[in-house]
Amino acid sequence: SRIISTMRPVDMVFFNFSIREVEKSLSSIERAVTSACAMVFDTLHCILEQSEQASTMLSIEKNSAWSPPTRAATPQPAHVSVSTLEATVKQSNLSELEANIYMPLDTIFGFFICLNGIFVGLQVSDDSAPNSVKNEIFYAIDCVFTVLFSVEFVCRLLLFANMEIIEHDESLTDAN
């Protein structure tokens, strides 16, 4: 009885060469992984040696005699003065003032950021010719967004500088 195979001798040769190539690739990958693991091990070993050396260089001479901890003196309760309370209230009011100033600015320019994202998406998906009218319009819109974001940057710089001045100037924050 003869065994009948559906594979041709050419297929067997191709399969044999394919298996050899896969084995070579696996062997190459195994060598690369082994060398990477060896490198990591060597690196960790060097770091361990450096840490041991640093520990011995920074050893602190401690007295090994043990003594029970001593009771710390009880702190005196701090008296809260009117000026301390006033400064706390002023700082709280400044934080609320900052939030009231920055919130509309964040909302407005957040809207412009979203709008800019939409226009960038439109530009990327546009397939028009390089010198078309659409590209000129997109360029003009890009210039407008650049100016808007530059104005935002300057506004935030000015507001930040003014808030710093207000926070550190007692006469400007005086409620009287």
C-alpha cells in the first residue's frame, strides 16, 4: 500500500526552506533577547555597585546606644490675630477674583482652540490644488488664529503680572 500525498515535491522543498528561515530568524531573535537581558543585568549590577559605593561613602557615624525618646514640650496654642484673619480673607477674595477673571478668558479661548482644531481637520482632509483659493482662505484663517493665540498669551501675561502685584501690595487689597 502506497501513501498518497497531495503535496508536490516542490512544495516540500519550499516548506523545508521556509522552516529553515524561520529557525534562523528565531535563533537571531533569541540571541538578541539574550544579549539585551545580559545588558540589563550588567546595567543593574553596575547600579547596585554604585549604590553600595555611595552608601559607604556617605556612611554616618551613629551612636549605637539606645535611649528612650523624650517627651517633646507641648506647644502653646497660637493666638489668631485680627490681622492674620484679615490677610486670610483677602487671599480668599483674591483667589475668587482670579477665578472670575480667568474663567471667561479660558472659555473664550477654549472655544477658539476647538474651532482651530476643526479648521486643521478641514485642511488635512482638503484635496484641492496647492495654489487654490481654498488654500489662501485656510492660510488667512491660520493667520487669524495665530493673532488670536498671541493676544491670549499677552493677556495672560498681563493678568498674571497684575495679579502678582495685587497679591503683594497691601494697599490694593485693603478692604477699608
